[in-house]
Amino acid sequence: MSRHVLWPHRLVFNFPYGRWCTLLFLFTFMFLIFYSLGSMSNLREEASPLFFCFIIAYIIPASHYINEQTVAAFESLRPNLNLDLSEIEEIRDSLVRVTQKTQTQVLAVGFLAGCAHSYFLLTARGGLIETLQTLALSNYIAFATNILIWCLFTAIISFLISNVRIFARLARDNIRIDLLNSSSLRPFSRVAVYSTLVLVGALASFPLLLVEDETNYLSVLPGFFATLLPMVFIFLTPLLPIRKRIRKCKSQELASIQDRINHLSATKSNLAENEEILSELQPLLYYRREVKQVPEWPFDSPVVFRLVFYLTIPPASWVGSALIERLVDSVNL
């Protein structure tokens, strides 16, 4: 079955700095639409137009960049995979492209989720028919944009989940574990961290919805949890299988080393006086120590620091939003 590039990624300009140009273009385009409708004031009861502009402009080029990093991580794993060339090329293609059927199904799910969210927002204001009769054109644009965002996030999150599941399968079945070269397994952590960071950036933008005269948490919480929960799943999916494989290989290797040590030390002679046995035991003891020190999580320091740093951004943005809201309230008083 033929595969196609994910539809949001088709919007990214294919030239140097194309992702940055895409971000600026989408933000400007959306901003001009809302500004021309006077939405910067009319939509304060529904959601911040600035959030709409930012989240659409951010998520498309950001996810495109993460997909590029995912493919690069897979290329780093190629020398250690128990796969032939055709299987490797098939997996690489599935990391970049998705079947049209899958994209259509995911788009339908996102559309229905967006409609459901918009329905609850409308009914929270009162009767559905009465509310629809009182809405301005700008409000309809806002609800249409809300549905578009649900479609975008559903497509991108499902794509991220599909890719990390591929890495999880590689970790379980196809990767060769070299305990003395654990750096060869770091692509698994890079995929987990980078795929998580694109959603961390999205979570950091949600406080834009809270800087309102009348905050409606129904406009925030569904999207927040629909992003947070998959983010946790995406982070753990490629890491847990590779940790299990490393742990299993360590246990097997340590047991093998210990059996060899037990065999050598089982002699009745005094080991301290048996130089031949001691010369055989010494490298085994060194090797056992090295194997014990092999980390079970395939992280390196830069990736860990990057993850910790970016994880502080959403809480900081939420705290900053709360402080701004309190400041505005105090000034109004």
C-alpha cells in the first residue's frame, strides 16, 4: 500500500530555513485573518486568537523537524540492526510517510474530537440553537480554527506514536546489544526526548488561553490532557523495551562471568599462591565491574539536560500566566 507524507508536513517550505519561514508565514497569515475580523477583542470569551496563531504556526514546522531527527536516529541504529536492506528501507519509509487510509481515519477522529469540543463550548454558554443565533462571524471562525487544531494535533500525535512504536519494536526484536558500547543505543533516548519536546512546546502555549477576562477552563483542559497523556506515552514507549533488553543482557553477562569466576576459584589450592588462576581471574573481575557500571537507561548528559530544561517551560509559563492575570486584576481594581 502506497504511503504519503503527513499532510501537515506538506505545508513546510522545502528550501533552506523553510521551517522558520513556514512558522512566520502561518503566524502572520492567521493573525491577519483574526485581525481583519476584529477578533482580537471579540473572541475574548472563547479563546485567545494569539493562541490559535501560535499553536498552528508552531506545531507544523516543529513536528517536521522532529520527524527529521527521528529518521536521523534510525540511521544511527542501522549498523546494529538484525535486518536486511529491504526491511530497513521499509521501516525508514514508514517513519516518514503514512498510508492515505490511515491519514483519512486520523483526520476523521480529529474532526469529530474538534466538533465535540466546540459543541461543549457552545452548550456551556446556554442552549445550542440560541447560542448559534447570537454568534458573530468571528466566533464561527474561532470554532473552525479550534477544529483545525484538533485535526492537526491528532494527525501529529498519532504520527509520533506510530514512530516511537517502531522504535519499541526494534528495541524488543532487532537491535544488537553491545554492553561495552552503550552509546550505540542512545538514538532510542533521542527519539523519546525529541518527540516529547515538540508537545512540551505546545503545552507551554496553553496559558495564552487563560489570560482572559472570563476564563473558561472547558476551552483549556480537553486539549491540555489530550496533549499531556500522549506525551507521557510517547516518552516511555521506546525507552522501556530498550531498558528491558539492556537489563536482560547485563544479567546474562554477569551470570556468565560469575560462572567462570566460580569455576576458577573452585580449586582447593590457595588462590593467593596460584598465580596462574589469579592472572585469569583479574580480567574477569575488571570485566564484571565494567558490565555492572553499564547504564540501563540509554541517556547521555546533553539529552538529559535538554529534557530537564524544557520540562521547566510549561510550569513556568503557567505560573507566569497566573501572575499576569493577578497583576491585571489588581490594576483594574
